[in-house]
Amino acid sequence: MDKPNIVLIGAGDHAHACIDVIEQQGKYNIAGLVGMPHELGTKRLEYLVIATDSSLHDLTKIYRYACISAGQIHSPDIRIRLYQQAIELGFQLPLIIAPTAYVSRHANISQGTIVMNGAIINAGARIGSNCIINSRALIEHDVVVEDNCHISTGVVLNGRAKIGTGCFIGSGSVVKEGVSLGKECLVGMGVSLRNSLDDYTHFVGNEKYDK
């Protein structure tokens, strides 16, 4: 049986990692990418940028599946907008899991999330929709990661930590067990987070400030 086609929405650097994982997973053929007007006709790896987001409605007549391949660092707004637009237009956004990742059968992950190479998601963990669980991230038992989060490379979320919607956790950071983050918090790279954060807090080590 032929594999279904999938369109990648977002043609920046993060799209390269998404392409690699989708190829490894082997469930979909990548039909092309959706990018900015100046990116039309260019290639990401060997795949063509075939449309802009203003043409997404036309793509729904051809393709059923999509993946949000835009990255997320300072703000989740672009990924949220693209995800909501894709859902409203009728795309299905499947869960994408790299074959090198480990996901416990007792974990739960929602649609539109991508789990990158070497990530570990342990028993009782719950991950929302439209998240990036990046390479070698460790999501320990009973952790909750709400929608639209980016858990970066090498992050450790210890048991029963709770990450609010739209958060970004920088590479190599460690979140203590049981700590809670409100919505749209940003934790810098290489940070040891031992205390809970209110909504919209940015924490980059010794400094904590509101968004």
C-alpha cells in the first residue's frame, strides 16, 4: 500500500530536523513544504517549498496530512497560529515519533506533536498537542507538558513536573521534580530550575523577569 503524503508547514531550519524524523518513521511521503513568499521554489534538503500559508486551503484539496515544522524559541505564537489554521482547514496533524525515541506505552501524547531522536518519555507522562520534544530530552514519570511547548535538546523534566501551555525550555536545562511552570514561560539554556514559575515568567539562571 502506498504511503500517504504529508505537507510540512514551515520551511526554516527546524524543518530539516522534522524531515529527518518523518523519513526515519517511514509512515508518510513528504509532498513538500509551506514557507514564506521568498522561499517559494527553493528546497529544504531535497524537498521543494510548494506554497505559502495563504495557499493552505488549496492544499487541503490535495493533501490530508500536515506537520507544523516551524520552530519555537522566543514565542509559541507562530506555531499556534499555523496549527490552528491547519486544523480549521481540515488537515489531520499526526503524532510523529522518531524510531530512536523511547515512549512508554503508559505515556500519552496528543496529535501534532513531534518527538525527536533519542528522546525518552516515561510512564505516566502526558504531552499535549503541537509540541516539540527535541533530541535527547528526558520526560520523566508523570510529567505533564501542555499544548504548544518546545522542550529543547537534552532537557530533563523530573517526575511530576508540570509545564504550562506555550512554554520554552532551553537546551540542557533541568527542572526539579514537582515544579510547575505557568503558561508561556521561558527557561534559558543550561538552567537548573528548582522553584515554580508564574505565567509569562522568563528565567535565565540568576535572573527572573516577566515577559
